[in-house]
Amino acid sequence: MVEKDLLWFLNGIDCNVKSVKFSPSGEFLAGVYESPGGSGYSVIFLFNPITGAHLKTIKTPSNGIAFFPSSKYLCSVEQSKLIIWDLITWKKFKKLNHKSNRKFVYGITSFAITPNEKYIISGAEDIHIWDFPSGNKIHTLKGFGREIGCYIISLAISPDSKFLIASPHSESGAKDKDIKIWDIKTG
């Protein structure tokens, strides 16, 4: 069988793929790969999605990635930290530490970037809203149950960047499983 629509494929990367994303501009394809040998460490590879050319390798632990809508930055998650990479200089632009007053069990489990790029939202056992590009935390939202085992599984931002929707997950039978909506500016 011949793959008529196959543009290219990655060959020679002996790693498991954890996540892949296209940049909104279409100029980058990013993938998070586990390092060979099962070390648990991961790397981010960036490619040209048209030619398949390898552009950059970022050696950093990562549980997930997301491009900013402008495609100028890439955000990666490392346990309880969001790391923002400048895709012009290929350098670390900002690091945001998601600290919680509760027993921090899971690290960051979900994150989102507003379409207007003014805010970055990270979810764990609570939700932090960060100003961008300053990196200042402007709100901590604690509208979910206080039980251990309850964490944010999903975040979504409205197209006008005004509202945040969050959905919890409970491993301990916590009663608070409601989806909640917040005004991003006022928390």
C-alpha cells in the first residue's frame, strides 16, 4: 500500500511521543518525546512542518506543550512550573511557579493561554491566572473541593479571552465535580 498523502515522517528518533502540536501560524511542529532508554527525561523537538527539517531541540522535562496564538512563544509544563520559550531567540523567556497552599500532589494538570495572549492559566489542585508578559500571578481560584485527590483536569478560554471554564477530576470521591466559569479579569 502506498501512502499518497504522506508528506514526510520522522526517522531515527528512538523515543516515545508524549504530545505533538502545530503552531497556529503553521511554521512549527513541536513534539514532546521521552528520552531514549526510559530515563523519564523528555525533550522538545521543533520541526518545519512542510519539509520535516529539524529546527531545534530543547532539553527540558515536559509533560505538555502549547503554542501562543501568535506562534512567538511555546509554553511547556515541568511538574509545578510553566516555562515559556521565545521561538525567535530559542531561549527561556519566563518561568512561572505554580505553588499551592494545599498538599501539592499532581503538579500542573492543565494549562491554557488566552487568545489575546494577556493571560496564562495553570490548573492543579487550584487555578492560577498569570499576567503575560510580566509573569505576575493576578488570581488564585479555589472554587473546588479541598479533598486530596481533586484536581483540575481541563481548562478552556472563551474566544474573547474574558471567561475561563474549569472542570475538576476526583480520585477520592470528592463531591465537588461541577464545571465552573470565572471572569478572568476579576477572578
